Amino acid sequence: MISAVRARWAAFAGSRVFNATIDVALAAAALLDVAVSLPGWSPIESAWALLAVAGLLVRRRLPWVAFALVLPGLVVDAMTVAAPIALYSVAVRVRRIPLLVGAGAVTFACFLLPDWQLPPLDYLAPSLLYALMYAATPIALGALVRTRLELSARVAELSAARESERRRDEQDVLRRERARISREMHDVVSHQVSLTAVQAGALQVASPDPEARRVAGIIRTLSVRTLDELRQMVSVLRADGATTDSPAPQPTLADLPRLIADSGLDARLEADLPSDLTPAVQRAVYRTVQEGLTNARKHAPGALVRVTATASTSSIDVVVQNDAARAARLRLPSSGTGLRGLRERAELLGGRLHAAEGVDGGFRLAVSVPRRETES
């Protein structure tokens, strides 16, 4: 609660409204000082007073102009409030000591010599002390405020530098972890998939059964494709950034028929999609169909799978629906992150995912993403 109030006050204190209010209040105080000091204004003194008040209104942008405008009023002993305010404004914005000393000396002389006359000898010593305090105090206060502002800016720079360094450290840790994961994927997964491709190729050549050779060819093709995608993922993990351009082509809508044909399922595709969709939307459609086929293969073997992909004026809708399983389910490893990854992909594109089991034991996976044509 207290920190929130402080934050709001700090934001208001640095606003233009607050600064304008302070300037108007100081100008009003200077004008009141003139009204109290002078029982009757002469035309010259009135002009000096108005100039001094106007000078205080521009003291933030033009401190030297404000300082020059209040000096004549100080000489005629009519503007004792405006002069230290203007001198303070100069000290806040000027760092050169000779200039500050010169401004203080001029203020000292104008205060000590009103109407260009020395004070009586009896009052000379107190007058010197008062003039010195009158000129030195605004300069000291302005220098203190300027130093505080500079220190605050320096602290903010140091904090930003530390935050940047912390982010670099996090990126270094993330880069090392990505490199470790890429090594594990390359050393373990690629080895097993390569063995699968080799064994499938050998079976395709040596088997006398045509159906076995066909299935072995499909296995070998899928293994080689998996290796290509795995190498692409390894290159992404080893890249410095979160994404990288890969020489391997990304799946598009044109790859859907081949995906259906290579799935080994009784799957039917009904797609009516435009060809000018962005690559991200096309990949989302492809990955949705791929995940739906994978789930049907694992959890509903022998079931009919219906894949529909349609486009409306505002969205692309993909539905993968399978009937209940007609054979014993295969015990295959599952990480449980397939649907989660699809949901995240859809949400990144501004869409949504819905997955639920049907009353007949089937399963329905639906993804809807906004329609975005390729930029021309």
C-alpha cells in the first residue's frame, strides 16, 4: 500500500502538471512579496516586477533568462523572493563552477547595494552576512538537488546494467542447457531412429511378402523424415536465439495428403483451404492433423478417422475425429505434452483448442485459428 502510494506520488511529482503548478505558485509568492514590500508601485518598479514574475514562469527551460529578469527588481529592493528562486534554478541546471560563482557574486552585489548605495557602516557587517547567505544558499541547495538527480540517474543506469547482465547470464545458462539437450537428442534418439530406418530398409529388400515390403518402405520413409526433423530441431536448440532459419522445408498444406497416406490408418481427408495462408497457420494445421493421427494410432487402432479442414472469412477450423477402437490398444510411450503443445501453438496464433472424448468412445480434436493471408 505504502509503496503504491509512493510510486503514484513519484509519477505525479515528475509530471508537467505538477511542475506548472509549482511555477505558478512561486510566481504568485513573488508577486505577493512585491505587493507587501511596495506601498505604491512606480511604473518602472511595476515593469520590473512583472518581468520578474514572467521570468519565474520560464525558469525550468530558460534559467539564465529568468535570472536576468529578476535582477532589476532586486536592485530596487522589490523582488527579494524571486531572485533566490531564479538563482536556485540556475544552480540546478549548471555545473560549471565559474558561472555559478559569477551568478552568486551578481546576486550578492545586487542584494548588498539596493539603489546602488552602500548600507550604513553600523549595518555593514550584518548586511554582508545576509547578502552572502542570500546568494550562497540557493546555489548550495541547487547543487545538492542536481547532485541527487545525477546520482539517481547513475543508480538507474547501474540497475539497468545489472538487469542486462542478469539476462545475459540467464541466456548463457539457457544456451548451455539447449546444447546439452541437443547432444542428448542427437546421441540417443537419432541413433535409435537410424537403426529403425536401416532395419526397415533391410526388411524391404529381403522380405518376399509384398505387403511386408510396402509397410517396411513406409517405416523407412517415416524414419528418414523423422531424422530430418530431428536434425532441424537440434539446429534450433544449438542456435543462439530462440528461432533459426532451417534449410529443411517446413510442412505445408500440400503435405497433408501424404501425411494421411503414410499414417497407416483408415483416414479420410476433407480439406477446403486457401493456398495463401501464412506459413505459421499452415504448420498449425499440419501439426494438428499429425497429432490427431498419432493419438488415433495409439489409442484407437482400427478406428475410422475423419479429418476436416475448412476456412471461413475469419478463421481456419481443423477437426480430427476418430471412432472407438476396434482392436487392442498399443502400449506406446507417451509424454502427455502433444495436446499441450498444440494448445500453446493455437494460443500463440490467437486461436483455441478443444479436445474431448465422445459418448461412443471416440475422440474429437478441434483447433480454430484466425485466418491470416500471406502478406504481399
